[in-house]
Amino acid sequence: MMRTRSIFAAALLCLATAPPLLAPGFAATSETIRREALPNGLRLILVENHSKPLVAVCIAVNGGSRTEPPALSGLSHYYEHLIFRGGSLKQGELEFRKQMQRIGEESGGYTTNDYTCYGFTAPKENFDEALDRSVDAWMNLKLTQEKVNKEREVVMSEYKQGEDRPDYKVYYQIERLMFRDHPYKRDTIGLRDVIEHATLPTFRTFYQDRYVPNQMILTVVGDFDAGSMHTKLARAFAPYNRGRDGFEQGLTEKPQAEFRMGVESMKTPSTWTHVGFHVPPYSDPDAPALTVLAALLGDGSSSRLYKALKERQNLVTAVDAEFEVRKDPGIFLVSAELPPQNEAKVFGIVRDELKKVATASIPSAELERVKSSLENKYAFASERFFSRAERLCQFGIMSDVSLEPLWPSLIRSVSGEDLQRVARQYLAADQASYSVIRPAGTTGPSQAEIEALLPAWRDGWPAASAAAAAAILKKEVLPNGVTLLLQEDHSTPVVAVSALARGGQWIEPEGLAGVSNMAATLLRRGAGSMSAREISERADALGMTLGADGTADFAEVAWQAPSRNFAKAWDIFRDVVTQPTFPSSEVAKVREDLIQRAKSLVDRPFDYTNVAYRKTLYAHSPYRNSVAGDTTSLNRIGLADLRRVYETMFSGKNLVIAIVGDFDTPSALETARRSFARLRPGKPVLMEAQRDAAPEEGRIVFVDKDQEQVTYNTGWPTCSMRDADYVPLRLAVNLVGDRLFFKYVYEKGVAYRSWFYMSDRFGQMSAQNEMGVTPANFPMASAGVLEDVALVTREGVSKTDLAGIVSKTLSRYYLDVQEDASRAERLSFYELSGLGYEFAERYPEMLRKVTPEQVTAAARKYLAPGRYTRVAVGKEEAAASGKASPSAPSR
């Protein structure tokens, strides 16, 4: 039988080119699912169903508590309360709720880790009024301190209720046990300090940022005409503009490799237990199999756990298993309520039932019963229009709307082998976390006694598939100096290649800024016997994405393609790297594009400010120039210049090629040898310039430019990524960056952008704050940033601060290499830098070993508040007010 993963992938492929979708078999055969997007980004899903004279609307606001940093924890849920309290220019407080009871039925009204849901069902003759009132309530909330205070009491009551309920506490504890880095470690209700002390400006900024059309999905199911409905919705949401595209925090959870246990006591007659496991998100191809596995183990009185724990021995009051619907990798949960004296025995039986699924075949009759039950429940849930609308929204947020009508067939396709495979992969003993809430005054098994039950779980546990094992990397240096890095990974049928050629701005003659970038851009504009068009057409036909770009330190040719087309894609890549033709017609086109881009620099305030900042900061580094060049230098570049920099960069001793993905190493290695063995060796490009010192006192440059905001950079020259200070300084910069972002974007609400960053460079880097504010806020913000940096250098970094920023930095690091292309680029980048490809594996451990003293020392060494460089761009009248003392207060 075909495995679920294969069917899941095939389903996506079929649906990718076939909207609108035919509805599933349980719906009317004429039903279609129409997916559209309004110009402001609001996604619409429309399903006509004329079986009842009703219309249901569900709207999901993307984000939920998953996208809340600690300083905003709980605000998604808090806003759900505020929306229902209501109050706008059109409707008084609570009027919305009262009127909706008259014209229909409110639905939704809940917040999860991943979204907030609202909606209603109304007779079709009441729909227009219901829609008008609802959109007004969702989008036009008039927020006051009085409303915040009133609802604060309600939310705190809900928070305290959670503290009083053992079924809540056992769940909160399993989240904390399982998630140490990801925001799922904080429940939707949020942190008490935020609930009690969040300010009105913070609430207003949160609402303005997140309740925007492009962060929402709206589904309508019922008795209506799709064309007319589209017109109504477009008119209703026309006044609202697109906002930010996302609020992802870039945090991911490190794989769990040890059994974890947590115990709490409270006043309750029963013991409550959760056994939790990390599993993929709802969008993963394993989701249908995990759904069936949860039902087989714990759904109803015919499930395995019910029979083993309740029917046969009456050891539990209740037992359940669930694969949670989450956007990011989440939880597979086995939960139970039981008399305290039965805890150890119940744990042992749960262990045995999990092991049985992983090791013994699943009877076909049992599997058929479970799948039929799931299919029937899915169909029954479609009878209510709002339930169907809600489910479509969930698929839109968590996975793909295309899968909603296919879900029954995906469930039907799950085999017994699929259940064994996912059980083996996700339900092992050392991937388990055990949360227990016990009655106050009682004792249960100790952690040592529970862990004594684990060897029977581990013994004979089948190994996960070979595809999940870490791939071994092969390195070979050819006689001419070309370095090859090859890492097989057969988990997806894709191959990615990153070729980095050392040079960039380091080899550019004076007056020819941008020549290396221009040469890199031209590589795919003609190579071997192929023209630019032929390269593009051949690549497209192979499903190959091919890019060529220049950076400050190197040129990159990167591509990926389906593994079945590896050989043909490689031929294109080989010619692009070894035989570029630099056709005169393409040189002219690229030059014109780059010059136009340089001319339009004034239209991009932050880019314009960055260019001015680098020219001021650096006196010796080639980084003082623009990577893309300027109008003067671009006009000077000739064909001979382009060939010269190409031959310097793409020579053996300056070239690293990394191959990652679904390929055979011996075969690919032989192909690479043949392709690059004749490349000239060349000489290694040297990347050391005299380092620039920070000014003895603050250096301020103000560029007069007619723009509404003042955009400015405040920064310091730092070290190279190859220096010993790099890792602790990276953490210091990330820590300051987090503080500045939340302070000026959320707490003060004065900036849309407040970044503090340090881009990785082979030469001397810069740590800089990049911000844009109104002229009125410029004095406060510019002086405040310096004081915030001074606070770190003056008071140092605490262990708590360091633990938090290490966790966040690691999460971003792991999240950045989910794709083969990203992994290939990281390997080639570290190898070319001189750190070696092994640095990719060493870096996480280096972060974990850094001490607060080392981070503090690095901050004091490089980020002296009185020795900054600031370049500000804006109207001249803002210049004088921006010369505030570095010691000016930040608030």
C-alpha cells in the first residue's frame, strides 16, 4: 500500500494547479471551495451551500500566543476579550454582543497558540447587518484605559481559574517540560506580569500591528452567491490597509534526547498525568498517520488505552490520546485522571501500549474501525455551517486549505505500517516528558522509580528510519585548490548547491565599486553555448532555481533542483561557473539596471542611510563602498574589468562548492572532479585591511534630505567573525537588539523599525542600530539608544539574560537551515571564511559555553556609548535636536 507521506505529497501536487476545489464526497457534488485574496491581503474562502437559509462567517487572526515575545505574552487572548466587550464609533460598549444575539449567533471567540477566532451564523436575511456589525467590532475597536482595566479583572479571573484547576496545571507543566526555547512553553493565557501591567500604548500598538487584513483569513459558508459575497466583503474591508507580513520570532526547539519529568501538588482528589512527545506540525505529511494513531490509542471506549486501563482493570477515571493541531512542531499527548495509588501501574501500561504499536502489526479490522470513525466525525462536523467555516480557517492557518476536502482520503490512506513508523519515530522513551499533578498531602512514585520503568520501554525499541539519521559530510580538495563539500540527505527528493568565490569588495580597484557584484550578476546572462534566455528556459524546464549574486566578501552561484534532474541541472551550473561569456548586450542591460537601482537609492530611506553610515564609519575597509556600486563607478566598468574580477574569484584556491540533498556521493564527487579539475588555481584573495578605530568621542553626521521620518544608524566598528571575540559579541548585540526592538516598537510605539544587528563579515564588522522615527521623537530615541547600550556595558549581563538570548540565538540558528539550500550555503560560507565547515556544528556549543563575564567584556570593548558613530538623514531642522547628550535619559 502507498504510504501516507507519498499520498500527502501527491495530493498537494494535484491541487497546486486546480482551484477552485471540488468538495469532498460528504458534501454536495456541486460544491466548490473558492479561494481569493483582496488587494490588502485579506484571504477569502467562499463555499456556497444552499441546503439551509443560513450563512456562517469565521475569521482567524494569524499569530496567537506563538508569535508573542515574553513582553507581550497573553495579549492575543486579552484582545479576544476586548473585542467582545467592544465599543467603536458606530457601536457602544457591549452593543455588538447584544445585537448579535438578536440577528444571529456569535461563534468562535477563542484564542489558541496559533490564532484567534471570531465568527457568527445568521439567517441570510440578517447577514448584511451581522457582517457590518462584526467587521466594525473586529477592526474599529476604540480602546480606552477604562476598557483595559475592566477586562483585566476578567482575564485575571480566568488566569487564577487555571491555577485552581488540575487539568489546566498538568497541561501548563507539560508545555514547560517539552518546550524550553519555543514560545509554546508559555500558554495562551500569558504571563501574569503582562496581564497586570501592560500599558495602553502597548495594547494600541499590538492592535494596530496585528488586526490588519493580511494577517487574517475569512471563510464564508452557506446560502449566498459567491460573486455577490466577494463584492460585499471587498467593500467591507476596503478601508483597512495591509500591515506587517509576519510576527514570527524565529524560535525553534532543539530535539529532545532525554526523559523529562515534572511534579506538582494541589488540592484535588485525583492524580492527573500527561505523557507528551514532540511531533511535526499539522502541515507535515505525517499528520494523517498521527491523527489515526491518537484515535487508535485513546479515542473512546473501543480504544486500546481505554480497554487496557479502564475496561480490564479500572485503574483510571478517564484516559485520552491526542495529536494536537499546531502550526509549528507540537505535542502528541496521552492524558489520564486516576486514583493516586494507581500512578506507577498506569504509567507502565501506557508504556507497554505505546511499545506494542511500534513493534506489533496492527489488525486490519481495528485500523478500519478507527479510520471509519474519524471519517464519520469529519462528515458530521460539516453539518453546521460555522463548523465547516472554522475548519477551513484552521487548514488555512495551520496547513493548506487545499487539504481540507482531501482530509478524509488522507485518513483512509493510512496503513498499519504508517502507524508503526510514526510510533517508532516519535514515541520513544527518551523523547517523552511526564507531567504529574498529585493531591496535596499524598506521595507518588519518585522520578527514580518512574525512570526505573524506562529500560523496558527502551529495550527492543525499533530504530527510526535511516532517512532520519544525520548525514556524514565528505570533504575533498582538488589539486587546483577547489574545495568540495558533499552531504547526502534523502529525506526529500531535492539537491541544492552553493558555490562561493572569495573576493567581493576586497578585489575591487579604486573607482570601480560594484564591479565584482556586476560580474557575478552576469554569470547567468550567458555561458558556454547558452544565451541568457536559454539558461532561464532550460532551468525552468528542469524545475531548477538558479541565482548568481555578489556580496561584500564573495560571489555566489546557488541552485536547487529535483534530484531526478541533478545531472542536467549540474551541466548548466558547470557552464555558468566555468564558461561565462559576458555578452555585450547583457552587460549593457545589467549596467542600466544597476545604475537605475543606484539612482533610486534616495527613494529607499534605510538603504540610503546605510550607505552614508558605512562611508562615515570606515576609512580603510572596502566595506565603505556600496556592494552594488554607484552611478559613477558603474559607468566606468568595462569588459576587461569584469573578466579580471571573475578570473580572480572563480579560481581554484578561492572556490568552495557545497552539495546537499538527495544524491549519491561517489557519483557526484566524480562529476565535480571532471567539471572543475581544469579550473586555474589562482592566488588566494587576502581579506585583511587596517582596522578602523571608533572615534574618541561621539561622531554625528546629519544629511539634509526632505523626508517625513529621520532614518539613522548609530554604530561601532567591531571585530571579524574569525576573531575570538565574535561569539560573545554576537550574543551582546543580540541581547541589545531584543531590548531596543521591544522598547521602541512596542513599549514606546515610536518606531516601526528598530534593529540592532551585526552582519557576519570576513573583515571588520559593524554593530549598529537602525531606526526611523519622526523628527519630534528623534532626540528621545537617539539619546535613549545610547543609554540602553550604556546600561549593558555599565551593569553587565546577568545569567538570566544570557540564558534567554542564547536560547533565542540557537533557535534562530537551527531555524535558518530547514532547507537543503540554506544548509549548503552555511557549509560553504564557513569553509570559505577560514573557520572551516565544522564551525557549523561547533557554533551551538560555543554559544552554550559563553559566560556572562565574557559577553559583558565584549560589550565594553566594542560598544562604548561615548565612542559611537551616528549618521542621520532627514529634514535639516531635526539636526540640532538630534545632538542630545549620550547620557540623556531614555524614558
